[in-house]
Amino acid sequence: MDEDKKFYLLAEIAGWNCSNYSEEYGAKIQNSSAYRTLKYNIPEAEGVFTQDAKELIENYNNLDFNPSTIKECFLLEEKVNYLALHSDPRFYINPFSIVPNYIGSISSLGDLALSINGKDITINEIIFDDSITIEDKKKVVEEKVDYYLYDFEQLVSEAIGNAKSRTNQERKTQNKFFKRTILKFFLDIFLVTFLLFIFTFPNNLFFSNLYNNDYSKILTYVSYIYPIMCFITLIIDVSFYSYRARIYEPINYARRFLKKNSDLLFQSLKRQKEKLLDYIFGAIQTRIELINDLSDFSILSTSYVSLDKIVNIEKEVKKLKYRRLSDISTSLSYASLGVLILTMAVYFISLSINLVI
Amino acid sequence: MKYRYKKNSYSDIFQLAKVMYKDTSFFAKELKEEKLLSFISSLDKHKASEIEKISKLILPDDVLVFKATYILNPFISFRFANKEFKDYKELGLAMLISSPQIDNSLSQIVSYSLLSEHMLSTNYNEENQEEYERIVEYQKEGMNDLSYGYFLIAYYLSKKENIIFDHVEYPDLFSFVYYLYHSKYDKEELGQLLSHSAMLKAYSKFGKEKHKVDEFLHLNSELDKSEQDLKEFIKNFK
Amino acid sequence: MSLSIILLIIAPIFGIPLFLLPDNKIRIFSFSFITGFSLVVALIVLDIIYNQFAIRIAKGIYPAVGWFFNNNKELSINEKYRIIFSFVQILAFLLGTIISYVTFNTIYIGKNPSISKKNNQVLNAFWRVIMFFISYLPVCYFLICIRGLSSLSDGFMKPLFNLIYYIGA
């Protein structure tokens, strides 16, 4: 922060308008080494499934480089410094939720950072720090591992859309999709039923027109378009919902599994926590440096639930292929509804006035 | 037995104590000499022995004389380094007038906890327990940060609620900033000075616009801390 | 256009899910279709065991749906009853499937889709084939049974249709 800005901050707080001094500061912060460090570290954080990484990315995306007051400049710069510091993987990686093939700037549990007496220090440094008693070392490591477990449990709950943690917005979106699915199902049933009806109901007008192919009549067109439309709609709907079921199966399976067996999963998490603690405490007692063991305790993919697949669902759903199919399915539903209404109108009007239209 | 100092002759220690503060460099030497000590001893052996003890300590002249003064005459008003204050408020004002700098001479009151010593000596603490405890607390602050302790005591004693800067008292922050903006001071220098100012820090406890100043100091300290943390991390891990 | 060609055209609607649905879903659908399929088979068996079972059911329903056949002079009354019974069968199939689906979707957990793929490929293929036939065949059976209502020709699978359900000349 430029020293003169500190004076202008006092002036602003005192009641003076100093916004002209803040105008170009946003660009200055964007060129600062702190921001460059942050920007450099963000891509690595995007592949990590922890609350800390998620918050980091959210905060990074929400940075607003157009401060309108000096106070906002201060807050922005402080935020950038804080994020730059915490964008290092040491601060956000959770050994329980690390992907098994993780390649990043740290490779060992010993590189993970904890806070002791207000200072950030790595686990390897704690192991060899003689100024801290073994009990204190174990205490601080245990607190951190408890936090890792809590963070992982939050990830599980969020990933499977735990009803308690789901926001109102998420529930609304989910309900909207469910209602749409039900409506589509009934539409498809109605399309097929009406198709059966028009081709089985003894309506001489309809059948004679069908065989005569009088192209001056709307009925001729709808009697060909309607079945084709039905067929295409059913094919697309069946394809889309089958494809969607495939994408969502990890999460649906996880939800079904956890409804009855959440104890099993959380017990296995606790066992993993004990294993990790034993491992680190052993290193503390014997003063052995931890190396190349970062993903040894990952439980992202267990025999029970595969969270790595679950957290990737959002990416799948955003892909072009999914979105295109979804849009086509929706558009076809509207089109087929239109064709259905038109066909019904033409058919029943012809039937009632005994004249082909 | 009498003691001669300049053109005056003193036959009791109480009267002598009243003038010692005016010439501390002279009396600091005298207190270690036989002449004055035997005079005091002839009148009060216990006090002489006390003075002998403190004269063996390595203390600045002003402090030694102050301590000796209140051993000889515990109940007189606050007198230090050629200055007499009729009450603590006057002392506070005197401390504040040098703002934003501290008065080096008066700062010794904080660093040697002389104010609480005076309160004990005069039994002021018995009827003003809370005030005494506050002074002790602020003196303790002064052990960590002398300037901050100094201004805490200055504001507390003087009961001032305004900013005093360069011998001028400002009714509010707005006019204070206006003055600074038009002053000879460089804005960068001012920024540096104000963001770490012990005077402003103390003002944020007592001043009438303390919340505004507190906000200013808080924003600065948080930013400094974030910069420091980042620098340290890069130094240690990169 | 004949019924044979239509039956072939609608096959992909039942075939596409075989390739897209995950294994757990295939199982759930299979169990659901089995219920519906069993209901259809049960009705057929009942009709075989109890003479005129189908006719009696259809007679009971005829007053409500008889208007549908008012202009149809080609079908005999028994044929009309048969057609009504076919509708009962397809309705039983649909309802049985839907109710079972809702139940199995709630109670069936399945296996972790990420790790069980390689283990049971033969079994999974078996269930996919089963699912295809027990969903496709009842629909074909229904269309074959009601073909008398439409003026579509039977096509090249006529002998098979007549074997399943013969319609008089």
C-alpha cells in the first residue's frame, strides 16, 4: 500500500471525499506480486475437493478491482494478500480428499501447514522443532486432523445433496427438474395414447384421407407429422433421461447407500483418521521426516462411495453434449405439444363437422 | 545539623525534598555523598538507609532524585525534572503537549513507573483504587511500547478528548486532516507516521471520535499483518 | 407401412436405454418390468385356465368403452372383447411397472458404479437383454392383439402375428 494512501484513508474516515485517489489503485493491486502469486496458484486449487479450496476460488472470482473508496482499496489489498498466502496448497489440501494421482507443488503430508502459537508451520517442521513439547505437537496435529475429517464429512454431505445442507435455491432447482420430468412423462404417455387413438378409432374420414393423400388438407399433413414427431420425441427423451441417469448414478447411488448405511461410511472415515494420526504421531516420536506420502490416506474413493465421481458431476452437466441434449429434449417437448394440440384440433373438428379440413 | 544548598540552609528533610527536583543533576551526585547522607541520617536513619539503597541502583538523575524526594517527603505534589504539577491533570496536559512525539524527560515517569509510586507514596491509591489500577495497567503497556503507554497515561490524566498535534488542539478529525493536508508535511511521511502513531492509538481509547480512529488503525494493522504474513511465508517456503 | 415395420421402428426406443443406463438402473427397471410382465403373463395364464376369463372381464368394462367400437362393423363382439382385454393387460403392465419402479427405486441400493464395472460384465449384459425383452415384448404383444382396430396390414411377420393372436379373415 502506498504510504500516502494511509493519509487519505484517515481523511476519508474523517469525512473527506477521497474517491479520486482510489480510482487507479485497483489496477495497481492487479499488477502486484501478491495478486500474480494468487493467480498463478488458482488453477491448482481448482482440482482439489476441499471447502478451503472452494472458498479460495470463490473469493478469487469475487474480487472486485474497482474500489470506489480508499477503505475499499485497503480491504481489497488485504484480501489479495490473504488469498495469495492461502492459495498455497499447504493451506487447503486435505489428505482425506486428495485425488490418488495428485501432482502438485507439495508431495508429502509433512508439507501441510498448521498453525501453532499464531505461527504457520509445516508438519515436518513441527517434527523437528525442539521448542515444542511432544504433547503439544500431538495436540495441534490432532486438532488439524479433526478439521480434515470435518471438512471431508462436509464434502460428503454437500456432494450427495444432504437435505440439511441443501440451500433453498438448490432444492427449488431440484424440484423444478423433477416436476419437468413428470410433466414430460405424462406428455409422452398422452402423445402415444392419442397416436393409438387416431389410428384405431373407427373414423372413416381420417382413414380415407390417409389413403387418398389429399395434400390440400391439413389433416393429411398432421397424420404424417404427428407420428414422426411422437417417435422423435420418444427417442430423444429416452436418450436424454438414460444419459442423465448415467451421469447422476454416482450421486444417486451414494444417496441410496447413505440413507441406510451412513454409519458404515463414517466409521471407515474415523478408522482412516486414526491411521493418519498413528502415522504422524509415529513420525513425531521417532523424528522421521515425512516424504512422498500425500495421497496415502485418501478416502475420496472407497468401496462404499466414489466422491471423486460425484464432485465431477457438475462438470459433466455443464458440458456441451449434456446441455445440447437437454435443450433439444425441451424444445422437442414444446414442439410435440404444439403438434399434438394442432392434430387434436384438426382431428376433432373434422370428426365433429364430418368434413376433412 | 543543617544542610546548605545555594544560598539556603535546610534544617529539615521535608523542606529540602520540596526543592530537590529543581536541580536533579546536582542532587543525584549529592545523594551518593557523605555530606547529604549524614544530614538525612541525623534526622531519620531509616530514610537515609532507604536512600542509600536506591543510590546504589543505576538510575537516571531525574529518577533517583524523584525517588529520594518521596522517601524524604511522601506527601508533596508531583515534582519531576524541574517541573512541578499541582495535580495529575496538569501532568497529563504537559505530557500531551509534545504530541505526536513523547517528551523524553517525562517518558521516564512511564518507564520507571513513577506515577504509581507517587500515588502509593501519597496514599492516593486508597481513595482512588480504580485510577491507581488503570495507571499501573498503562505503565505495564509502556513496558512493551513506551510511546503508547505514555499517551495512554497522558490522555487518561488530562481527560482530553481531542487530538493534539504540534502544540495545537483540534476539535475534530475533519479539521485535523484539513490542517495536515495544507501543512508542510509530505503525505507519504504523514501516512507512515499516522498509521503507527502511538498518540492516535491512545486517542482511539479516549477521544470523542475514537471509533473513527480505531477503524483507521485497524485497517492499517490488518493490511500490514497480511503483507508481513505473506512476506514471511514466501521467505520460509519458497 | 405395416405393423411388422412399426414394431421394428419402435425397437430402438427400448434398445437405446440398454446402452446408456447405468447397471443399477438397469436392475431397477428390470425388476419393475418383471412385475409388469408377470402381470401380463398372469392374465394370459388366467385366461387359459379359466375359460372366458378375458371375455368376462371385457364384458364388465364394455359399457364404459363400448362407444369406441360403435362405428366398427368389421370386428365381431368377441374380437372387441379381446381388444378390450388387451388394453386391460397393457394397463396392468404399465401400472405394475410404475408402482414397482417407485418401490425399487427407493429400496434398491445396488453396487458402487465406479468399482463394480469390471466384475460382472456377463451378468450386466444378461440383465440388459432381459430388460429389453420384458419391456419390448409386452408392447409388441399389445399391438399385435389390437391390430384388428387399425387398417394397417400385418406385413412380413403375419404368420407370427397369427400364431400369437389369430384374427379371422
